[in-house]
Amino acid sequence: MPPFGFDNSTIKIFVDKEIFESEYFIFNPSVPTKSIRIKSTDLRKIYENLENEIKYFIQEEDAFEIVDN
């Protein structure tokens, strides 16, 4: 499933903040034989322009915590 692009803006998108620690983010665009590589900074810009509510989280030990972006 792509990390963005839902037609329904009521769907919340949960994002692991650690993905922004890497220079690139690679994902499958719902086609198992294809991959897309984008800069993590560009991915952040995409999230900032979506109508969906974005929830960022971090993992601390064995639990997840929702944090501000």
C-alpha cells in the first residue's frame, strides 16, 4: 500500500518518524514488481499537503507513542 494518496480524507495516516532519519524512502506503489524511491524530505512535504490527518509516532522500548510532528 502506498504511504499516501487515499481518496477518503477521513482516513488518518500514521507515520513512523524514523523514516525521516534516512535520506530516501522506498515503497511499493501497489505493484509488487515496482518500487519508488523518493527523498524523505519530499515525503514530509507530501504529508504536509494532504487533507488527511497525519499522526506521527515513535517506538520507545515495547510501546508506541504518538508525537507532534
